[in-house]
Amino acid sequence: MAVILEKDLKRGAEALHQWSDAAHEASLAADSTSVSDRLAIAPTLPRPAWAMAVRYSLFLLERKVPGPGVEVRVAPWGAVKILDGPASDPHNLTPPDVIELEPEVWLRLACGITTWAEEKDAGHISAVGERDDLSDLLPLAR
């Protein structure tokens, strides 16, 4: 099942742009050189905007590096499979590599507010498997 419906792509792009603008504005208002300040950025936007921003950014990631090898989960709004590699076990449909992130963590990474290393060091990324680093693929927006 697609992470976002084709009819929602425009809304998703607008939501990601809105989230990114608000996050970058917050980053400028805070001391943007402070990692702890950037790790706390989570703009106050309506829940539907967050959902669309997450779904659209996951769609961009999936389009950038399609494949069955790594599952990226951003609960509660979406999950995609990316990168070449061993496909999921036919009995449980989960690939050997799984990465789980909270929506604010995912969107900070997707928009270039924080880096993979910063979020990983802060304990904000749960990753199982050999391919547990998406830093070469991010940011997606900006």
C-alpha cells in the first residue's frame, strides 16, 4: 500500500514545505549552532499537516531509493521499504533492516534541521540491522 495517495501529493508537498519553513524559522530564532536546541525543534502545526508532511517525505525517500531491503517506520503515519538488499521474510513481511523514528525526528532529518549522527547520539533513532544509517540520503527537502 502506498504511503500517500496520489491525490494527496500536492497537499503533502505543501505540508512538508510548511513544516520545513516553521522548523527553519524556529532554528533561526534559537541558537542554530546548539545541537540541543535543534534537537528540540517541533513546530506547532495541526496534526493533519504533520501527517501529510511525514507521508510525503517518506514518499520522496522511497522514490529516491526504492527497494525491499530496509523498512523505515514513522509511526503513526507511515512506513516505506527502501534500498536494495534481501527482501522480507515471506512469513512476516519485515525486512532484516528496520529503522523507527518519531515524526519530529524524521521531519528534522528530512528537512536538514539535524543530522543522522546528532539524532542517533541523542538516542532518537531505533535501528536494527546492518544498514542502520540513512545519513547519505538526507536531507530530502531544502
